[in-house]
Amino acid sequence: MSTYNESAAPKVTTVRLQAMKDAGEKIACITSYDFTMSRLVDAAGADFILVGDSAANVMMGYDTTLPITLDDMITFAKGAVRGARRALVVVDMPFGYYQGMPDEAVRSAVRIMKETGAAAVKMEGGEEIRESIARVLAAGIPVCAHLGLTPQSVNKFGGYGVRAKGDAEADRLISDALMLQELGCFALVLEKIPAALASDLTRKLRIPTIGIGAGSETDGQILVVQDMLGMNEGFKPKFMRHFGQIGKAITEAVGTYVSEVKTVTFPSATEQY
Ligand code: KIV
């Protein structure tokens, strides 16, 4: 007897992402941190779901991604993985669980894979975390790399501005990207860098690039789901497009509910036993 469900849509794999790049098909990525949202974005056709450490901001209300723990990430990821039937689910390794600590990096990545059922992890940085990434890859765990604005280093950068505008930083980013590809990372997120640099890198690299604030010529795009749905009204950087006004719709719907509870128009005679 097999537990394989033949009627299920084939899962997107890291191999499939590479085939998409090779065929010139764009990769649609989005974040999700729970079961219900994953079901919705998966049904909409997202190829890649990231359980990002942006959960620290949009799910927990922190100002930065630094405070979120590995246990927090695992809890969010357990729900997000269960909601995804087709999309590849990738989980962010949180700050403090891999930088400069290759043994700890493997332990953290193994916990994510074992306890959540995700297909891969994402790690921020280049040369400075080379050994940690190499050890995670050697354990058979696919790694998505992340360069440019890496929010876990916000205190080093002094803010969330555009990265690699100057030649020296751009050269370093290109050499990091080539090194990460040679190490075996299956994809590379490029956050908030000039579009021309992202385009150049996308042509240079064999592996797919996924952009956020990196122009239209990366192999895919990623946005934080609450931001693109218009649930964080105050957050509107230049690269963000609101594809819906769900925040407004929620406030209006809940407002109607509150008023109907208060006026006893809910529940009606047909809504009771
Ligand atoms: O944590 C996150 O959501 C991310 C994406 C914005 C790439 O790293």
C-alpha cells in the first residue's frame, strides 16, 4: 500500500525551479506564515512559499527580524507547510542560529526540516557564512541564498536602504553570488539592489534569482503577503505594489459584524438552532 496521492498536483521542487529558469518561465514567490494563508496562495498558483523571518514584523510586531527564535519559525512553518499542496516551501533560518557557527547551522536546519516538513531553508549572507552554508548543504538540505539588503544585518547597515549602489559593494555581491552558486545553493534572493545589477547577475548565474526591489529582470519576484495585500497601510516602499486592499476589507467586515452584534441583527432567526 502506498501513501502517495496520485491525484495531488505535482509538487514544485528545486529542480523544477531550475527548469523554469532554463525555459524562461518567471517564478512567482510569496511569503506565508500559516495554514490558511498557504492554502490560499498555493491555490492561486504561487510556485514558492517563503516562511520568512519577516514573520517577526508582520506576525509578531517587532521592529526588526532579529528577535524571532528558531522555535517561533518552526511553529509558523508547521502550519504554512500543511497548507501548501503544490508550492515549494522554504523556511528562513533566523538570526543567531547559523552565523559563524557551522555546527549550530546544521542543527538548526535539521530541526526545520524534521519538524516542519519544509523542502529547503534560506540563509542571509555570502563569504562570511560560507562554512555554515556548506555544512547545511552537505547534510543534504537545499539552501536558498539571500544577498543585497539582508535585514538580519540591519544594525551593520544602519537601515533598510538600497544596497550595492557603489562599485566596491556591487563587485563583492557578484563574487558572493558566484561563490554561493558554486557551493550548491539552488536559488538566490536579491533584495533592494539596483535593477541593472540584478539583471546582470541574473544573466551571469545558472541558478534562479528571486528579486524584491531588484527590478523586473530577475527570474522571479517575491513579496511579503500582508504588504502586497494592503494589510500594512503605512508600509509602501517604492518597490511595493498593493494587489488588493484586504486590510480595508477586513476592517469594514469586522466593523459590520461589531455593529450587528451590538444591534442584535446578528444572529438572525435562521442563524440559530
Ligand atoms: O523574510 C522575508 O520575508 C524575506 C523576503 C522578503 C525575501 O526574506
